[in-house]
Amino acid sequence: MHGLDRYEKAILNLLQEDASLSVAAIAEKVGLSASPCWRRIDRLDKEGFIKKRIAVVDRKKVGLNAHIFAQVKLNAHGRANLDEFSRAIQEFPEVLECYVLMGPVDFLLRIVAADIEAYEKFFFDRLSSLPGIQEINSTVALSDIKSDSALPV
């Protein structure tokens, strides 16, 4: 698995679970002393295995109660400007994730909003006003069954 030893896999799993752990705590859990553990974490950082360390915030506790998935299809003119759409989408904080797809639609967006009315305003005022859009299909998530950012390392 990309040159990772069992210690590095264990370190990555621990950091995915709790990025606030100290090097000493990680070292103890994986069975290393602090210095070799720090060197491994430093290597994982420098080689890009660790993209960033973040806190996962509960969206509902900060008032983002609507969770929407939008499928976006661009028209022929819009497809010629995929980069333009991609740059524009980067500017919308409501869009948490955006994927380019193969198939009948071009993009899949994961969007949060305070409520459906706030999403409707975002949809009409910002998202649907982007040039080159042919169609947007929105699906509202009713509840979260599984929501995890940890990769199976």
C-alpha cells in the first residue's frame, strides 16, 4: 500500500480518528518511541499522505439543517468551459464537495444550507445562474445513515 508499514498505517488510522492526539500518545498506541513516531508522521505529512488536520463540525449544531445532493448537467457550450464552472463552484461555501462524473450528468455537488428555503435562494440566485448549465437535479437527504471521512487504510 504505497510503501506504508504497519506503524504508518496505524498512525494514519489514529489521526483519522483524532487529529488532536499528541505524538507521545500516538507513539504509545502504535508501540513506538516518540522520535521514530514523529519522523513517520513528518514523512506522511511531507509526502502528502496527510492532506490536512481538521475538526469535523456537526452541521446541525451550527444551523445547517438541509443537506442536498445536486446533479449538474452542462450544455454543449458549458462543457467547453468545464474549468470556468469548476472555478465558480469553488467560490460557493455552501458546496462542500464537487465531483466531475462520467455518465448522463457532469457534476455531483454536496451542498449544505440552513433550510430548504435557504437552498432555494442559493439555487436560484447563485447555482442556476452559472453560465452553461442545462439542468440541475436536486435531492434532499432526509437523514444521515453513515457519514465518515476516515479512509480504510
